[in-house]
Amino acid sequence: MKSIVTGGAGFIGSHLVDRLIDEGDEVLVIDDLSSGKEANLADGVRLEELSITDERVAAVVAEFAPDRVFHAAAQISVSVSAREPVTDAKTNILGTLNVLDAVRNAPGEPARFTFVSTGGAMYGEPDTLPAPESLPADPGSPYGASKRAIEVYLPVYERLFGIRHTTLRLANVFGPRQDPHGEAGVVAIFSRAMLAGGELTIFGDGKDERDYVYVGDVVDALVRSAESGGVGPYNVGTGTGTNVNDLFGYLAELCEYTRPANYGPPRAGDIGKISLDSSAIRRDLGWEPQTKLIDGLATTVAWFRDNPG
Ligand SMILES: NC(=O)c1ccc[n+]([C@@H]2O[C@H](COP(=O)([O-])OP(=O)(O)OC[C@H]3O[C@@H](n4cnc5c(N)ncnc54)[C@H](O)[C@@H]3O)[C@@H](O)[C@H]2O)c1
């Protein structure tokens, strides 16, 4: 199989690239390295350092002639999207359409397209938890809205241009290589700060709940998506919410961190509780999260211990 991974030098994308290489795929990464790193890629993986918004994407895709495209490149920050919705839309809507057009205009049968969407930012603050896909989309940010926009485009591209697709709505993904310097990715931020012995601030009262899913399990869902006829959107989460205070406690123990957390005001736009009902992907693609939260956290902390930075 020939696979393109956009955003393949990033956190989730690079784990997917590792898995595809292990399975014998020929892989091409398209990434502008705005947050991804070449060091995340195994030796010999072909990288086109290019924005997904660049018109040269069409020639790159046509020349490589992929069987499948995993689209993970994105502007990933909810707060950047709230400050600069146009910046977010240029990458997440126009950039994605640019990749889709490259796929439809490439010679031969169009590549199968897997879209990495969001579950955490798709349902607003739902009354039903864990949230099933049948709840109406109600994004609370331009980031969620841009992901939703592509979900709406995809069936249109399938009907008009024959691009078969699957959409995965990911919960809060964590694991090795996640950027600990951003404003999201609490496991990475806490792990790095705790191992460095620094101060830590929890925004709000720490009772906010998120559904933390391990990156290895997400990669498994991505691979299954490309091998299936399922369209989705499929939630990819554990169905269990964990609050920030508990997460802090688990990580403190693993990092042997003894200082108490500081508490700051809640951040604008942060939602209270979210967890995702993933029974649809379990039923259709046989996907099941395999990694217990505490085991995934231990692996992640061990990685940050070996890779301080
Ligand atoms: N991490 C999570 O919890 C989570 C949850 C839901 C959805 N997602 C989605 O998963 C995908 C991967 O996110 P991640 O957490 O690995 O973040 P990441 O920042 O590590 O990965 C994004 C990658 O895309 C690249 N990129 C950004 N803009 C680009 C552009 N214009 N052209 C080419 N490459 C570009 C970055 O350099 C980076 O390598 C994103 O689509 C994100 O929205 C992530």
C-alpha cells in the first residue's frame, strides 16, 4: 500500500507513520513542520515540507499516486481559532479542500481518505454522556466548526468525485511525542513540568472531565478506518471521563512530584465535561481501546523522562 499522511511529523501522525511502515506501507509525509518535527520521523521516511494550502500539493499527490490518504495536518489550537478564525479556516477548511482536490485530480482511482476530526470540540456541553454521534453537532469554537465543515464536505466529495472516506472524531489523545509546550495536551504539559519539578496550575476547580485515549489506540482506529467500508463519523474515545484533579494525582505519583497544584481562573471556552460513546466504531470496525489510562500515562511519563525538552 502507498499511504500519504498529512501532518505526519506531528504527534498523532508520526505514530501512525511508524505503524504503517511496520506494516510494509510506502509512506509519504506532507507537513510544513509548523508544530511537527522531522525528528519524529523514522529514518528514510519521505517528507515533503509543504503546507497543505500550497498548490504544489496536487503535483506531489499525483506523482506519489497513494492508495490512501490520512489527513491529520491541522491548526489544532482551540484558542488560536477563537482569536483568528480566518487563520484556522485557511488551514482546516481551505487546506483540507486543497488536499481533497489533489486526491480527486490525481490519475486513477481516488485514494481512500481518512479525516481526523474532533469529538471533544464537536458536541458542545452535552446532557448525555458519554456523547454518541447521534447528538447534534454543536461546536463551541471555530476549530470545531472548521472540522464540522469538512465532515459536511466529505459526503459531497464522495458523491461527486468518488472519494471514499471515513471520519474519526477523536477524544483527548495523549502519549509520547505530544507537544508539552502548547496550551492543550494536559498530560504532556503536566508530565514535563512535574519531571522538571516546576509549578503547575489547574484552570478552574479541577473537576472538568475529559476522555483520555492513548495514541496507540487511536492509530489502531486510523488503520482500521482505511481498511473498512465505514464512513462514520465515528467517535474514538474510552467512554470514561477523568477529572483534572485525578489526572494530576496519577501523574504526580508516576513522576514522584510532591508539590500541590495551584488553581487559576477557568479558561474562556473550556467545557465542563465530555466523554465519547464509541460503540459505533466498536460495532462497525471492531475497534476497542486496549490501553488502560494508568498504563498509557506510565508509558508517556517514561518517554518524557527520557526526552526532557
Ligand atoms: N491531540 C488531540 O487530542 C486531538 C484530538 C482531536 C483531534 N485531533 C486532530 O488530530 C490531528 C493531529 O493533531 P496532533 O495532536 O497530532 O497535533 P500536532 O500539532 O502534533 O500535529 C499536527 C501536524 O500538522 C502539521 N501542520 C499544521 N499545519 C499545517 C499545514 N498548513 N500544512 C502542513 N502541515 C501542517 C504540523 O506541523 C504537525 O506536524 C489534527 O487534525 C487535530 O485536529 C487531535
